[in-house]
Amino acid sequence: MRLPASLPSCLASLALLGAVLAPPRASARPLPSGHESPLSARARGIPAALSLLPNQNVEFPATPVVQEPREAAPDAEKTPPPEKTERTSPHLTADAPVTPGAWVTYGSLALVPLGGVYGASRLGDERLWVTAAETAAGSLVGSLPGSLLFLQSAEAGGRWAELDVAAFGAGLVLTPPVAALGTWGLGELAFNGSQDRGRAFLGALGGAAVGTLLGVAAHGLLEEVVDNRGALGWFRKYIALGFIGSGATVGYQWAGGGPRVRSR
């Protein structure tokens, strides 16, 4: 049987294609023993590309890296550390003068406790000097824990420390009952007393609590008006304590129903 004429040419083409695609034997041979691994060559300071070349017995010493010394700053450029300054609030001045407007504000707020003394005498039909004495007693006794309300110093810089906050809270809690006890005790023991002692003490306690809050607010307002914590500090405290004592007296006279019948 005769093969087709195109079959021998096809076999020859396939043989030629296989010879072209076959890999050369030289590429499969391992690298000679003289070659060095890239990692060891890099450790010696030799580039990784040069380590693949045949070993020619040429040493490439590693180049040491030397850090340049830092230049010392000249004495002229050295600035001394800043001096410690006294911490003060940015909106307060050490010796700010008391302006006429500040005097007017102080005088207006000082009249409020005096008005409370007069109003307490009208509520319970009590003598004016008696209500004044009760107000003074409440303010004096209440000043013992009330001094804790004014411990913030000018050096605080507008930020209170933990002890200052704790002292302020203790004064805010202890001042009303102590001031109420002073007003109530003087009215019940030294004078004719009230018609209802229990309600009179509760009224003095509530009035002292309101007076404490108003006194703290008035003290802070006067402090900002003068713009100086040192000037007239004693006047601000007396005004705040006057709020506390007058509040206790007003509550005492209002809730107690006035004095008992005076014996002749």
C-alpha cells in the first residue's frame, strides 16, 4: 500500500519542531563550586549580581559605614530654660484697681442681706434688732464651715485641685445646717422663740441653703467684676456670709410663725 505523498513531509516537520523545543543540556548543569550565594556575598558588601559571576579570587572588602559626628551647637545659640513664673489666670491682674462701677456693684449686693434682715422682721412681726442679731449669729456660726467655700487662691490659674474641690463640696454641704443652727439657737434661747420650733428650724435650714447658693454666686460675680482676687477679698466674703445669715433668718421667721407671746 502506498503512503500519501504528504506524510513524509509531516514527519520531518515534527522531528524538526521537537529538536527546536528541546532544552539545551548546558542549562541543566549546576553552578560551579566557585560561585557564592547572594546572602553571603551581600554580608561581605558585594552586590548580589557580582556573586553570580565565576570566582576570580578577587576580594571585595565590606565598606564600613561611619556616622558623621553631630556638630555641637555654639554657646551663642543655647537658650537658657524659661524661668518659673507664678501661675495666674489669664483674665486676672495682680494689682487691678477697683473701678467706680465695681464699687457700685459691691454696694448693691451688700444691700441685699440688709433687705433680708428688714423683710424677716416684717414676716414674723419681730423687732428689727432681733432679726439683725439672728442674722449675725447665723453668719458667724456659718463662717466656720463656710470658709471652705473661698479656698481657691490666685495661683490656681483658673483650675482647681482635687483638695480644693473636696473642700468646696464639704463647705457647700455643712454650711447651711450650721448657719441654721446658729440662727435658730439664738432665737429660741436668747429671745422669745418661735411658735413652732420644728418648722422654724426647717425653715432656717432651707433659707440658709438658698442663701449659701446665692452667696457663692455673688462672691464669684464680684470677683469677676473687680478682675482681681486680692482686692476687697474680705468684703466679698462678708457679703456672701450675709446672704447665708439673712437667708436663715428669713426662713426661721417665715416657717416659725413669728415669736411667741411676750411675757410682761
